[in-house]
Amino acid sequence: MDLRQLPALNAIKAFEAAARHESFSRAADELFVTHGAVSHQIRALEAELGVSLFARDGKRVRLTETGRRYATHVRSALMALADATREIRAGDRERRLVVSMLSSFAARWVTPRVGSFIEAHPQWDLELLSTNALTDFARDDVDVAIRFGFGKYSGLHSELLLEEIFFPACAPDFNGGKLPQTPADLAKVPLLRSDDELWRPWFDAAGLTDWPEPKRGVLYQDSSNLLQAAIDGQGVALTRRSLAMPEIAAGRLVRLFDVDGPSPWQYYFICTPQMLETARVKAFHDWVFEEVGRFKQLFDQACELRPAASADLSANALHVTP
């Protein structure tokens, strides 16, 4: 076989991702390229093969029967290539523990705590992969993923790690220390916005059923930046419990009211069934679930105390020795 006759690898990768998602846009997000680049690669591949791999219906695409058969073979070939690559790298791979998670969760929740895991398990080299892209365990060099989603991950071990809730919070000296006393008082203050934390479900939980989603002010794309804006006194943010806990415990943020907003997503511990049996993944699993248990206890304590008194909890919350 003349390997020079094979299509370009980038076109094959674009086709595999688009076939798996049946979406050029989602494939582009996964591959960190533009929608136009994926569309161009696939059209070039179709022209080279002389067949239609996708049927187009406006902005929607679906695999043709030929495309579906080709996708099966392409995915098998790419997985074989990935396996061969992993085997070559296996010299030091058993010492590495690669954990993928959202950037905000890595920065605000895992990083302040992970020192205790590293001290307890010096035999493994921990790599924290901070990314908002979904992990494909058949393709990516990842052992464990912590994902903020619905928990339905076919063929994978998926275990609920942490239930999430949303609530408003602000700096203790926001508005000169005159903080909102009731949910209705939020009409008088700036509400900080982000794509991940939407106010409408919390408004419903607070009985403000006729309040629309805020449309004015800065829109923060990253939850960590949203939290920092609240700490800096820019307004009231709708925060995630997992990210706001250390700031509440340290007195840098104050939780407003006693109303929890529902979250359609939760944090899940995800890996392949095979990786769950390895010593390094078992150790990380036990450590992170133990940390979640401690986190829940500290959060309950922090929310019961006044901001000044709750600062005493910050060292325990972050595993820092005063």
C-alpha cells in the first residue's frame, strides 16, 4: 500500500471529531480551530474520496451511510495509533497521574488542597490539566477527569463527587458595608454576570419569578474572574459553592440570604473502568472524596458564622498552617 495516498491527518482528525459529535461546531471546539477550518477540511476530504460523508441541512449535518462506515474504520485506526503512541511513552507513564478538570475548579478548589496528596504520594508525578474541553479517554492521555455535567458518560466509570448549589455573595465592605437584607434588595445593586452562572433559576428559588436575567454590566467568561470581581467589591455575584467556600471561610466574601439556587450540573469523578483499578487512580479517588467530605463540613460551619469569625476556618479549609 502506498501511504502517500492517505488523506492528510488533520482532515482525518477533523472528520472523526465531526462524525462523533455530528456537529462541525463542536468538533471545532474540541480541536481548538474554527468552524470554517473543520468545514474546509471535511469538504477537501470528500473531494479527495469522491463521496459525500455528511448530508447538510442548513446549519445541521448528519452522517451519510458511507460516512458512518468510514467513521467506524477511521476511529479504530486512530485508536490503534493512540495505543501505539501510549505504548512507546510507557517508560515513565506509570509514574504520571494526569487529571483533567475545569480551569475554575482547578484554580479555586483543587490547587489549594492538592499539596496533601503530593506529600502523601511522592511516587507519582501529578499533572493537573486545566481545560474546559471534554476528555476523550480513547484519544487523550488522561487518567481521571472531574467534570461539571449531568453524569451520563457511556462506557465510563462516573461517580457523583460534589453536588453544586448557587447563591449570591459579595465583599463584606461592598456598598460601604450596607449589604442587601432581602432578595428584593438586589434590584438596587450591580449584579455580576457570567455564562455559567445564570441568575434566573436563583430568582425563581427566591420568589422573584418576574425578574428577568440581567443584561447589563460586564459579562465574565471565567468563573474565577467573576469571583474575583465580587471580592474586589464590583457587585453581587451568583457564585458556586465549590468556588466561593474558601473566600467565605476567609471572610473575603459574605453569603447573602439563605436561598440555594438549583444547579442542573454536578461534579463527577470520571475514568475508564480499567484505570479505576490502578493504584494511582485509587489513591487520587480516595483523597478527593475525603477532601469533599471535609469541604462540606467546613462550608456548613462558615455559613453559620459571621464573616469576622469565619476567618478562623480559612486555614483548615485550605490546609494551610497559620
